[in-house]
Amino acid sequence: MTENIKDKLLVVAEDADAAAPDQHPSCPHGPTVLFYRQSQTPIDGFFACSAHRNPKLCDFRINRLDWRGNQIKRRTDVLDYPKASDIDDPDPTSHLEALSQDDVHAQYFFDESALQFFADQCQTLQINKVICMGAPRLHFHLRRDKNIASFLLDFDDRFGSYLSPEEFCLYNMCNNHFFYKRQPFEAFLKCDNNERVLIVTDPPFGCRTELIAHTLRSLRRLHNRINCLPVTPLAVFWVYPYYMANYIRQDMPELQICDYKLNYTNHNRYTNVGASRRCHGSPVRVFTNVPLQLLKLRTSEGYKYCEKCNRFTAVENVHCDRCGNCCAQNGQTYRHCAICDLCVKPNYVHCPSCRRCSQVEGHNCKLYQSKQLCWLCGHRGHVESRCQIWLKLRHKHRLQQQHGCLICGQKHSERKCKMRGRYFKESQFMGLTTISVRKR
């Protein structure tokens, strides 16, 4: 759901199954989601459809203050499973018309190379079961492998005519809602001790990342409960554009980006063929909690093994000894900015006022800085020279103003200053860094 407003629209993600029966109303597409604006609190928000981001397609909306649980009946009915066709179609996605309405389905199908990539990783990771969440072509591809069982969770009810309840359920990934009985899916999740499960999700790129992240955590909890396991992660492949990395990391900081570029057969820009293709290839990547060192990419498709990173990367991704990583993400060869002390896109220009590299020379510094993450305190909305926390620390410890690094004055960024540990305490959990001020 989108609205043309400057005030950012936020969302409260809650597990529909775990929520109280009268907590959220439901529309025909399952439990709704609570939206609210950045200037509001959740109590002032509104409930709206989680699946249809265009209100013309589902106009359900009710203010949070007007919802009283017992006034509007919550939908609890389960749809009847359609009778499967007697025709054994190996891959109906090869002839079914794709539901490419971006406000709802955005149904794009992986090409053969992408399908082989997932199959290769399943073999490498010794995966026995795959949950294809919004990835129908992958499901039909994996059905040919006798060593892998696959279950399709998808919002397209047409697949119910080709697949039995033991391998398909009509499903809304934005609210973890099963339209059919979910017992067959729970039976699929039941594993032996030596079986490994992988979730591959290919949501519409307009989906709220916090909703998808919450659904992935809900499926993990369901898997753990069914198999009587403690808090155990499930392997995840989340297919999304590389430029959405910051949003994904905010919701699931344990996910890393793999350099593999995925192509779709029915999208003219997210592919490496055709007149409309991007000059640096498809921007679609795989975000995963699987260690990147375990993934194998084919050198015949434009990938190489970096001995220093101990992982496969794109051929154009040159290792930076200063950063200690192959930093490029968009298909270009990044360069290291000595002033920023990090790798940036080759067309970026350094701005001394912002203390950052920017793609636009002569940009609005005030606006640009309002979106930056401070290297000192870790908060968003300012750069280091405007950090009020550091100004107070400098005054408290009677530190002099420095012209290079604000902490020590040397020619490096505050992120890598060896003296920052005197004033800031950093802790990391699942890839997320938390910065706090040391009490002295």
C-alpha cells in the first residue's frame, strides 16, 4: 500500500496467528496490517489490506480508534481447495499468463540460469526441502529432482488446479495467512534429524520489507515448534534488488547480499538481454543468512573466487585491501575514497561539507546530511561534524577540535579510528552494530 505523502508511512508487523482474535480486522485477503505515519503513534493509525497496495483493488480501511474487535466480524473461514487437473503439467508457468500487475502480484519468472543457481545451492548445502514462497517456476523446476521436496506458497490460486494440497497452498506472504487448510504444509515442515529446509522468497519489490521479514520469522518459529527445536534459524534466500539492502538489513540484519545477479524471463529491465536491459546487468540479488563462503557461483557465468574474501564474487568486483572486502554491489568496479575511507561507486564525487561521497556534485548538503548515518553515534539525520553527542563528549573531556578525524586528527574516518573505543562502546549482534557512549 502506498500513499503520496512526505510523512513516511510506517507499519506494525504482527503474526496473524499469534495475535489476539480481536486484535486486527480482516479483509477478503486475510488479517489487515496496522499502518501509521511517522508523526503519529500506532494508536492513531489505520488498518488496511496487506496484499493490495492500491486501494482501488481493496478499499478496506478502518481507523485504529474505530476498531472495537466485537463490532466487525473477523474472517476465520478457510477456502475449499480446488480440484486438481488430471493433466500432469511439468511447468504451467511456461504457458500461463503472468499476473504482472505490480500493485498485487508482480509475477515475474526466473530464467533457466537462476533456476540452476538455486538447484546448485541446494546440492551444495545438502537441502532436502524447499519452501518456494512466491517462486512458482522454481517449485516446478525442483519437482524434477527426486532428492528435493518442494512446497509452493503463492497468492495465485491458479496453481491449485495443477498441484495437490501436499505441495501447494494459496497464501498471503504479507501477513502469513493461509487461505486453505495449512495442515499439509505443517506436515511438510516435519523433518527428520538429517533433513535441511530452505526458504526461497521472491516477493513483489513493492512489498514492505518489515512484513516479509516478520513472515520469515513466523515460519521459522512454526518450523521449530513442529520439530520441537529451540531457537534455530532456517536457511533463507530472499530475492530483492541490491538497492533495497538497507531496508532488509534494518529488518533482518543477519542477511548478507550474494553477488549473483538473477534474471527474469518476462521483465525487460531485470535481465541481461534485450534492448531495455540495464548496462550493468540485473539489479536483483539474493539476501541470505547462509554464510557466503558456502555458496558456489559458476565461473562460466561471470563469477570468480576471491581468495582474500574466501567467497565467490562477480568478475568486476575488485578486492579492496583497505576495506578488506569485495565491496561492489551494482555491477560496477568500485573505487576506494581515501577521505571517506570506504569504497564508493566510480562516478561518486566527494563533498567536504557532508564528509561523504555523493553521486550528485553541487547537491543540497542539508537534505543529504539529514539522510546520513553518523559514524560517531550511529544515529541517522546528521554527519559527524554536527553530532551533538560528540560535542558534549569533547566538552566533557576537554578535547580540542580536530581537522582530520574528529577523535584523533589523523587522516582516516572516525569509523576506523583506534581511539574511538575510549569514548564509544560498540556491540554486534547478527550483523547489526549498536553504538553507545562509554561511562567514564
